[in-house]
Amino acid sequence: MMTTLDAADARSRPRSLVSEAANSHRPAAVAGKRQNAVVLAGKDYETLYFLSVPGMSVEAKATP
């Protein structure tokens, strides 16, 4: 489940927010007045990126 914070809360604790996302592999949604964002662990982002590239997931599975 994704944690949702308002922008003020996220600004008050950016390091712990990043640590929590990285250690738990759970994204955190940051809700602002005009825009929203998601804090995601770097490894999780890489996985999502590679899975979004057509054919990449097939190649990754075939590579030992």
C-alpha cells in the first residue's frame, strides 16, 4: 500500500521519506496543491523502466 503525505510533511522530512521508500520498496505519494509526485526507490524505478521497454523483459529473462 502506498503512503500518502501532503507536501509540507514531505518537505519536513525528506531524508526519512527517501529512506522509507528505499528500504520498504513501497512508494510514497506526495500531494501538493497544484501537482502530485511519487517517491520511489531507485531499484524499483529501474525495474519499472526496464519492464516498460518493449522486449526488454523478455531479454532480461533470457540472459543468465
